Amino acid sequence: MSQDNSRTPQRKTGSGFGKESTAAEVIAGIDLTGRTAVVTGGYSGLGLETVRALVSAGAQVLVGARRPGHAREMLEAAGISSGGLPAGAEGGAVRIAALDLADQASVREFAAGFLSSALGESGTGLDILINNAAIMACPEQRVGPGWESQFATNHLGHFTLTNLLWPALSEGRGARVVSLSSTGHKLSAIRFEDINFDSGYDKWKAYGQAKTANSLFAVQLDFLGRDSGVRAFAVHPGGIMTELQRHLPREEMVAAGWMDERGTVDARFKTPEQGAATSVWAATSPLLLGKGGVYCEDCDIAEPTKAGSPEARIRGVDAHAVDPADAARLWTLSAEMTGVNAFG
């Protein structure tokens, strides 16, 4: 596949899919037989539905899970066993390995295990990496050498993982990396002068910074990796009620309009099957051949945010989340913090 080294514009492709499309619909007709994928947190919510879609298309999927036993139970309850699909069904297979993104040693162990396992044998490579796992709006917590936990888990863990898996991603099969961002990116740009919130913690600004980091990561990875045939995309899955909200009291979600006092979720929210669709589309759509480094939503490339519009908070991508200079600066800082850089 020839590579286009110019920046892909933040402009819709006319994919034919939209907000209500499901992962099963966007992957219909796509054959991933012989392809290998890694999905972090691929055992609940969006991750589980992402894995279901990839396996249904024939992919071999490795799920990174902080609690492998729990992940196995969740997948089996969903009809996807750790040995693959139920007997007699067509599709790929699923494996599970321990991965705690807040623990850099765990990330290194997971990556080393992949590269040395049957899934990572020379010639097999890694075709799809979906950096799906995340935490949101959690109480202040420090991990590693004092890193703010949302930035460390959502961004730095995936930064290290992707860089360590680079030998498998760059084997020349046109790999794609999908980084899950969200409209949370609109809450904060990267606080380069106080990235760990040492001057005062705000759970939503910390989440916003982490989601901006996820988007900028895709921008810079795409720039660095495209000559090797590796393309990267940031994805906003949409509003979905999943375990991501576990740190939020019901009163806060009611006040935000996410649900009513009885716990009924607002009709604007997507189902997990719909929420997984944009990740699956970004990872597999032929419309994205030769493209990358863009922020996607509702199964298409997103348009830039229309400042002042009624939907500015919930639609489009803000300029700070796709800024090439900030993306390069964040990459350099992340490499310094983790000591990992496949392009150093």
C-alpha cells in the first residue's frame, strides 16, 4: 500500500455509517482471518463489543486485563470463551494476559510476553492495536514516581505499550493503532507546566488532559509510523454507560443529565455495541487506507469543533487535541517520563 505523507484533513469521508451503527454492522464483509489484534480492557463495555466484532471477522485477539480471571468470566458470560467462540461458531479466537496500565513494569511484561508468544512470532506481527482501557474522574491518586493516575493509566501506559510493541506493528502489514479519546478532551489541553496536577487536583480536568493526550498520541504516532505503513487514529466512542462511570455517584450523573432520578439513562447515550463501532471502523475500514492522524466520531472522521455552536461541547474535535506541535512535545515528554521511545 502506498503511503500519503501529507496530513489527513479533519473532514468526513461519507462512510455511510453513523451514530446508531453497531460494531457488527461496520465490520460486516471484512475478513480478518490470519490477522492479530490486541485490545486493552477488552472484557467489558466497549472493549468487549470491540473484541466480539474482531473475533467474528476471524481475528486472533489478545485481551490485556488487570484481572485476567475476571476478564475470562466476563468474556465467557458474553459467549466468547478464552479459547475463541463457542463450539461450531465461525471466527477467530481470544486470549487473555495480565496488564495493569498504571504499572509500567506490568506493561513491559505484557509486551515482552506478546513478542515472545505464538501470537507474536516473527512473521505474525500485530495488525491492530486498540488502546481502549481507561479510568475516568477518579479520586486523586499517584502511581509510579508520583504521576497523576488518569494521565499515567490512560496515556503513559498505552504510550509505553505501543512503543514496546512497535517491532510487531511495523512488520509491513499495514497495522493500525486506535487510541480512545472522547469529548472529554474539550475539558483541558495538556498542562505542560503542571502535568501531574501538583498545584491542585481537579478530577474532570485531569480526565480531559488524559483524553487530549490520547488524541495527540495518535497524531504523533501516525506522523512517526506512516513510512513503516502504520497508521493511527483517535476515536470518540460517544456517550455510553459502562464501568467507566464507576467513580461517579448517581447524584452527579443526574445533575449532568446522564440519567434521571430513577436511574434511566438518557436516550442520547449509545449502547455498548454502538459505542464500539467507531473503534472497529477506524481499525478496519478500507476508506481509511492511506489516512491517519485524525480524530474520529460516529464512524467517520470528525469535523473541527464549531466554536460557539450549540453542539461545541459534544461534537467535533478542538484544535488543541490535534495540534502537531503539541503532539510532538507530548511525545518527547512521555518518552522522558517512561524511558521508552521506539523512534529515539
